[in-house]
Amino acid sequence: MNDTFKSIWAVFAGMLAGAILSIGTDTILEQLGIFPPITEGLFVTWMLALALFYRCIFTILGGYTTAKLAPSNPMKHAVILGSIGIVVTAIGTVVGWDLSAHWYPIALTILTLPCTYLGAKLQMGK
């Protein structure tokens, strides 16, 4: 496999890690009755804070995964992942504006790049 495909895979794997863990955790918390179904919205501050916390952890893990799989320059790959994450969360902010308190999707968007960066730093041992 050449470096271009390894690079694409590294970024995609980081996205998959974050998305699968986030959606999986959301689903488990909904099934347990801790979170309401997404269609009802989520406005309780402690629930949003919990979701923000675990999503940040999973985003850090995504950055770590991307940096680990990158064929070279792991930080560049993590920044690409974070940049894609900013676009995706910004779109999610606009589309889901009425599904939660407004601070939550804004915080997700703002924290995406620092979290992927931190994940890469942790993987690189610095």
C-alpha cells in the first residue's frame, strides 16, 4: 500500500474511532434511559457536559489513532483529521441547532482540533 492510501486510511481510521465510540456510547446511554432519544433533543446541562466529556476523550483517541497509523508526519495527519472534524461539527451545529443547548455544539466545534492535536502529541510521546 502506498503512502497516499496509508495517509487516507490513517485519517479515516481516526474518524471511525471517534464516530463509532461516540455513537455507540450515545446509543448505550439512550438504551439505559440515561439520555433521551435524539429526536427529543438534549437540553439538560449535566447530560450535555457528560456527552462533551466523552466525545472529547474519543476525539483525542481519534487523533492518537490517526497519528499512530500515519506513514509520516503524524501531526499533519491529526490536524487534517481535526480540520475535517471542525467542518463536520460546524455542519452538525447548524443542522441540529434546536436539538440541544447552543453552547454544546459550539463547544464540540471549538474543541475538535485541540483534541485531535492532543491525541497526536500523546501518541508521539511529547
